[in-house]
Amino acid sequence: MNITASGHSVYRNYIKRPIDLFSALLLLILLSPIFLIVFVVLRLTTKDSAFYQQERVGQYGKTFQIYKFRTLPKNTPILVGKQRVKIRNRVSKFARFLRSTSIDELPQLINVVKGDMSLIGPRPVVPQEAELTDLREASGALSVKPGLTGLAQVNGRKHLGNMQKADFDAKYAERLTFLGDVAIILRTLPIIIERDGVRKFFKKRY
């Protein structure tokens, strides 16, 4: 048996989940003040709940409910791709801040604790993004849990087409390693700090 392949398998099957669980619980504790502040502000500025759930495609194509801070009115339609710009006028200034800093994504740590997601993996998409889901299924990318960030996110994010995203997701699933996950985390941090792509999106349109 190839020793390297065996090591990758051990990490994938036995080590990755405990690391995810411990890290997510620790982050939930450390970030609890931010959760509280955002919750209070949203409750004071919106008639809807501070959190919302949305169906996403997970490992092996099984759907699950993802958690996020609410940044859009309750009955906003689900739009994908370029159609998403149609809902930009519904986003408040505070919601823009949550999105541009990725704070709206923090409740997904709960999904990690539950086992729906991992810290690192392909970003989960809504079922309406059928093309990307089909490409992921064909390439084997759905064999791993979706993540808070992933290889595609640190290699272009929203600037990538579905084929490119699926290719990066497939490469991640095939070469999943501890050092690879660490590298993705380290590459994600400056992207969040610089608000790559998202800041430009809102700056041009608001």
C-alpha cells in the first residue's frame, strides 16, 4: 500500500472530523461576543429573525439546512449567478457590512459542529445551481463535506466559472491532506481581511 495514500486516508477518515469539531466549538466560544452584537443589531433593525436557514447541497448530494445571519428580507427569492444583482437594493448597510466581512457566514460553524460541513471543502450551493452540482458529482467533488472555505475560494472565488470551480473542488477531494487544509486556511485569512471581490462588488453597485 502506498504510505502517502494511506496517510491521506487516515486524515480524511479519522482526523479531519475531530479537528473540525474542536475548532468549530472553540471558534463559537471565542466569537460569541460578535454573535451577540450581530444578533442584537439585527433584531433591532429587521422585522425578521436574526438567523435564517436555507437548503444547500452537501456530501454525496444530500441536502441540509445551512445557518447564516439574515441579510435579506424573509421572502426574497433565491437567485443564482448574474441574477443575484437583482436583489442588491434589498440589502441594508449593516447587511452589506456582514457580507463584505463574511460575518454573515459565522453561524455555519454550527453546521460544522453538527457534521453537515467541514472547515475546509467545496462551498455548499443551493439546489438551483444544478450545473455546478452536476459537475461536482461527475468529478467526485461531492465525496467530501462542503466547507466554510475551499480551494476554489482561494483561487478566484466569484470570478471562476462553474467548470473551474468544479475542477478545483475535484482536486481538493482527490488530494485532501492536513497540510493542504492548513494552506487553504492561511490563504483564506488575507482574502477575508481584504474583502476580496465582495468589497468591489458592493463598491460598484451601491
